[in-house]
Amino acid sequence: MNSWERVVKAMEISTPDRVPLYEMHIPPVIASRILGKPADSILIHNPDVVYSLMLENSLDVDSINKHMSRELLLLHRITGIDWIRVVSAYTAKPKTLKKLGKHMWMINGRRYKWTGGTLWDMDEPANYDPGELIEICRSSTIEVNPKIFDILRYLVKEVKGEFFLSFDADGSWGPIVSNPNLLKHVLIWAYKRPEAVEALIDSNTKYALEVGKWAIDEGADAIQMCVDYGHKLGPWLSPEMFRRFVKPALKKQCDAFKRRGAFAVLHSDGNIASILSDVVDAGINAYQGIDVTAGMSLKWVKQNYGDRICLVGNVDPRVLEFGRWEDVVAEVERCIREGGDRGYVLSASANVSINTNAENFLLMVDYAKKRGVYI
């Protein structure tokens, strides 16, 4: 089997020739070890370097996107990781761009900080007016910049049917949890201004549906919905609130993406055990993450939902970062045993975006390829 066939088998809850492999975010420090070049020359998941190239060398976005495409493909060819999470392409050089300090940027008049594998908006409003937000959401039009698919187009042309390709799109919760101050307001509005929560999720979902359907038409095999429905202590919303506000949007996305011919993959950090039955019922094909650091058990999820969805995870990133050789081997053994030979893809739980131990990461990948042979 090739990589695409291997992942599709797992998505269909069938048995591939060996355990498929995925990693949603290979950080620059680990990528540099794989590619054999300095971390400050890696462009994938490294906006510091990208913006520096734009600022100092006036490098155009088409050149940047082409370089990122090749880099992403090379990472997967060298490691043998079967599933490529295709990143959004850069659409334009910012009108104003200035470096403020280490990992700090002024982009089009707003301050951003690159930390923990995410570019955070440091000028996010401290307060949101629910009435104003409702008006904005209800009056806004959906506009998708087609250039965000440039990297996807390159990879579809090069390796469609060889590697499994996914693209990100979610409007059910991801855009909310990505903005901490907005999240605080939404958690209050769920009780005090529910119409604001409904308007926000509806607007976000309409955009996600357009992005997802466009990506599928461009050749994506799956749409990954990065949602982070929970934290270490449980879900952000009670099961009742989740069913009211989020589940309908999630179902709408799953239905649309599957009708278009793609798989619907949910990525979520946090302990979401209490809402997982609703998540599965909404129609996901696969659940990536299974956050071991938040207490999620691959064995429990497999026993309860493994006949309905593909599971993707749950190697402990703490073991990958700090463990000995034998610890990594034991962790891979556990995941292959608990995930089983049907409907399972091995990856870190939930990702290694802040990890630096390239040797342990590569050990996980290489050992899984040798140990996880089914046929």
C-alpha cells in the first residue's frame, strides 16, 4: 500500500498493511534535524523566518509558498509519514511589517507574538459588545481568498493519490478558542446573550463551509476541524450547552464535507470525554488528539467509539520530549496495542508543536513503521 491507501483504510475502519502515521505540526527545531539545515531557514510553521524574508529580502509570497510546499513534501518523504496536513498559503505581503523584538511583530498595525506554535494577536480587544458583534456577523459576506489554497494545489499536482492530504476549516469553535478574550465573553454569553453565540458560530461556520468545500474541490482528501473543545479539566461548555450551540454547526460541517467526497476529521485538545458521544453523533470520520496530557484514554475511546470512527493519536508528547529510548518504544507499543489494527493512525497527542527532541520524534516514527506491520 502507498501512504494514501494506508490512511484511507484506517479512515474506513479497516486494516492497512501497517499503522499509518501522521503529525499535524512538525516544529522548526525538529524539521531542521530531518531536513539537515538550520532551524532559522525552515519556513513551515515558522512565521518569524517568513516575515524576516519578506522584510529583509523582499521575497514575494509565491516564492515563499513554493518553498513551503517543497519543504512540507520533503519532510514527509524523508520520514515516511503518510498524511500531510496542508497549511494555508500566504496570500500577500503585509502592507506594513515591522519586527518589534524576539518573536514579536507589527503586522498591518497590530502586534503579534509567535509562541507555543501559534501566532497570537496581542491587540485583541479586551471587551466585546454582543450587540455590535451580532450586527457584524449577520451583515458580513463570505469572501475566501483563493490564494490560501496555493500550497494545496502544488501538493495535489505532485502527490495526489500518493499521500493523504488534509486542509483545515472549522467554524464551530476553533475561531473562538483561538482568541482568549473572545472565549471569555462567549462562555458568559452562553448564559446571558445566547443569540450572540449563535450569530458568531453561524457566521464562522458559513466561512468554514466555503473554505472546506473549496479545498475538497482543489483535491483535499479530508478537512481537519481544529476546535479544541476542551481543556485539562473538561470541555469548555457543558454537554447541554455543547448540544445547543456547537453540535449543530459541527454536524453541518461534517455533512457538507462528506457529501463533497472528503473525510471529516476533528482535532481537539483537552478532556472531551463527556461530550464525545455528541461529537461522534455529529458525524466525524476521525478524532485526532485524544489528549493524554488531559487524561483522555485511547483504550477507553477505542472501546466505546472505535467501531464508528478512526482514532488518531495518542503518543504522549512528554515522553517524546523527555523520555529515554525505552520509554518512547513502550509508548509506541501501548498506542499500537490500544489503537488496534483497524481504524487507527499513530501520531503524537495532540501534537509536538513545542517539542525539540528530534531524536525521540524520529524514533517514534521509525519504530512504529517496523512494529506496526499488520499484513
